[in-house]
Amino acid sequence: MRQAFYCIVTFLSAITSLAADPDRFYSVESNGAGIFTISYHSKQADKIKVTIYDSKNRPVFSEVIVNVSTFSRPYNFNGLPYGKYILVVEDSAGKHEETLEHQGKEKNLLRLQRQVPTR
């Protein structure tokens, strides 16, 4: 029987006519067990704010990471209600949003990588 739980990422960001910055990108990966890992890479150190909102637009987690050019952090969604969450990554290039859907444990792995648009 197929498990009823999935981890899905849906893009919220609209396609823009601005060129992407090849020197700045972030990625989101799921291990399929309720843990999403966010990695951020840039050539220059920056202040990055990571916020996760629930489906009612209430922040469930927020942190500011200062003076870094690269980081990778796991975010554990186990213990949170199943459903959609909005991941917001803010840096000097702007605000970048992704929808994460936490519906439990699944064998499928998720991997997403996005370049940050330039201003």
C-alpha cells in the first residue's frame, strides 16, 4: 500500500525578466523523514533571515544568520502539524519564497536549487 505522506515543494516565486545571479543561490532538500535542509551560497558575506510560516501565515520559526557567505541548516518539521509551510529566505538581493508541504515520512527525496535574481 502506498504511503499517504509526501514532501513536496511548490514554487511561489514568479518568473521575472531579471537575470539570475550565478554567484548567489540557495537549495532546499528533504531527506523524506520530515527534515528539510536549506543551503545558501554567495561570493560575498551577507545577513540572511530564514522564516518559516504555517498555512495561516503565522511564523513558526525565524532566525537571522549574520556575516556568512555559505551555510547549511537542517529544519526538523517532525512534531509540526502536516500541511503547507512557507519558507522565506531574505538577503540583500531581496525576499525569496518557497512552499514546503509537510505530510509526513516518505521514501521520495526532494532536491531544489534556485539562483537568486539580481536587482
